[in-house]
Amino acid sequence: MISVQEASDFNVDYVFMQPGEWGRYGGLPVLRSGVDLLMSMGITIMRYGGTFCSDPDDGSWYQWQKWTGPREFRNATIRAGWNTDLIEGFGPFEFIDMCNAAAIEPVVTLTETSSPASLAALVEYCWGDKHTPMGKKRHEDGHPGQYRVKIFELGNEEYNAAFIEQVEAMEAKAQDLKLQEEILYMFPSGPPTFSSFLNSTDLARAARLSRSFPTILSRMAADIHVSTGGAVPLAKQLFELTGDFPVGAVNGEVNGGFHHMTRAMQEASDMLSWFNADLANLYFRTTSFCSERSGHYDGSDQGIAFFLPNQTWLQPPGWVHAMISSTFESKGLLWNDTTPIMPSPLPQLDSLSGELLTVPIIGADGAHFSAAKRGDKHNKGAAVSAWFLNDQAVHKHLTISVNSTTKIVWAKVQELATPKYHTRSANSPGRPLELSPKAYNITTRLGRNRNKVVHTVPPYSFAAFQIKFANEE
């Protein structure tokens, strides 16, 4: 509190308030409950980008150097985002610290107006020790530890004509530092499709770059910006167009535009499509947005988690991620979404104890199903997870069968269902858990031979199954 005893003139320059250690994550200027919520969703990678670095001007406001050092000594405002001014407080380096503390992979988007030399200096600033010029500056800025970031996007939704020169400078600096972490360089796909990559001239220049850096081509990735349901087919088209060039692809923005149950079903469908894609060079997907302030509307009201000063909570699409994370197994099972549905049996997904796992689904679209099993070569305590989306107004009947002598020990399911068919329902601050998954033990619904699970999935819902099998000796 500031008080005066008599009439006076005074200026307040910089005020920053935050909770004590009890309310912050890892001692950082980050809300502990917000990070805990991200971790509950199983978030393993986050992108810092978008309009932060690409408003139409000469780019001077978006250079990374403006975000270094103590927050109170940075520029007062930055023209970043939807014609607003932001205090230069929480920026890319605070973001990296948060991700490093929470074991989340940070992705930092940079303005394409940065010179190659400037971006090379950034690599040294993040990774260099105090004996390097930029590593010394990081120490002087109050951060002796490294900023552990190895994924950079060079621009946002545009054709970056300087991409090859920037990559070359950054990679040369990484080599000079003998950096053990290999950097992934994201190309900012622009209009009209937001799924483009280098043109033929720049592809040839990139190929020449591989003479000096042999693995560099596989560490270039096109950033596809498309809403749910579009990234996988666009990535396949991109791979066909680039031919032998080993380009990767990411879906760095999934702009759903809202946060209610319809978005939850879209997220589920998209996630299952990714699981079923079986493309080694489809690297990662980041939805928009991980977290959003309740009541804030910027034209894309699409946070999958919301926060207020006194609480944080998940919206329905956030619960989809939490359900998948809590039931996740490591070895994906093959799935062919073009195979006809009942009465013909669905295709072999994979083997468990040498037998087939089949999932007859009545009246469902195979693209809305995916499964994975525990990666244990000895099959000790084997387990299968299966995820199913019902985005229609009717019940769906599932039979998950394992033709094996190994019996099912137990089966559980989590269901996120739409109340009374109201697909635009969401969670409010007063009722933050109204739309949240319900868990059921369905062991009693096993078949007579304990080799199948039968379950009916309600309309407009997402279900996550866990099936445990007896140990084999």
C-alpha cells in the first residue's frame, strides 16, 4: 500500500504483485495451479508464438533482445496482438523457464525480421556458458542456468525468404557450442493453405546446406495452421509434394474458436486421427490455447483450460486431453479407418499374446477409434487402452475382444458426456466440474470367457477405456 501524509506529486513506475512460494510454481512468476492444470492434461509441449511476433510492422518490437534481463527494466509496452499493448513482463524467457521446470518441451516463435546473426546470438544466449559473450550476458541478466529450448519457429504464417540463411547461422552456432541437443527449425507456412513449405529454389539451397550439416534436412518442419481435422491429410499432401526431401510437419496452431462440448468432440476426433496416422515425420500438435483467462474474449475464445486469480479449471476439450493422458499406453496399435464396419470384423490392430485384438463397432466411424498397448516384450501385466468418440445423437455399442488365452482381469472406462444433447455446454467458474468425466468399473460386463468388453457409449461423448490382463509366467 502507498500512502502520503500531505498533498504531494509522485509517480509509480512499476508494480508487480504475486503470491508467495505457496502459490507459485518452482519459485517462478507463474501460478502454481495453472501449471498443475497443464500437467493434469498431460501437456508435454507448448508453443509460444502467433501474433506475439508477427504484427505488421518492421519487426523492431519483436526482437528477442527486448525480452531479456529484469522485467522492470524492459520497455513499457509492446505492440503485440489484436491492436493492444502488453507490458513486457511474461515473455519468451519466462515461458522457457516455466516449461523447463515442468518438464514441458518449449517451442519459441521468433520474428522472421531477425537477422541470421541475431538468431545465432540467441542460440548462444540460451545455451552458451559464461565464457561465451552471450552466455556471459545471460549470467549478467541474472540467469546463470541455460534456457533449455531446442525448437524454434522462424516467423508466423508467412513465407520466410530468409529461412535458409537463418537456419544456417543458428546451426553453425550450435555446432560451435558443441550443443548436444539438435535444434528443430519450423518453417512458418503461410496463406492460402497454411500448409506450405520451401519453394523449389529454397529446397535446392537447403539440400546444399546438408553438405555442411548432414542431419539438417530432417530437422526442418512445416508448421501447418489448420483447425481440427485438417492437419493429417494436409501433412500427407505436403510429404507427397516434397518428394525425397525428408521434411517434417507439425500442427502448431489448432484454432478451434470456442471451448464447449463441440470443441471437445473435435479435439477427440483430431487426436485419434493423429494416433492412427502412423507417420514418423508428423512431429507434434499444439492446440489453441492451453490456458485462457475466464471472461477474456479476443476473437478466438478457445482456451481448453481457464483461470482466475483464485481458481483454475478445465473446459471440456481440456478434459479430453486429461482422459487420454491418464489412460495412455506407449505402443500404438495399427488401425485402418477405411475398413467397412459391421457386420464384417474390423481389421487386426496388433497382437497381444500372439492373438488378435478386434473392436466390432455397430454404426460407428472407424476414424473415431484408436488403441494402444503397453510396450512390454514379455507381456507381463499387459494392458490396452482404447479411445472412442461418439459424435452422433445415438448410442453406440462397442465390443472390444481379445482372442487370447490370457484373461481380462479388469476393465474401466471414463466418459465425458454431453448433458441433454446441449453440445454448446461448457464449465463456468461457479460450476467448474459440471462437464467432467465420470469413471466406471466395468469388469462385471466382461464376456463369459473374460476375453471381451461390451459397453454402450452415450450420444455426443468421448470414452477412454483401460483393460488389464493377467500376468503370464
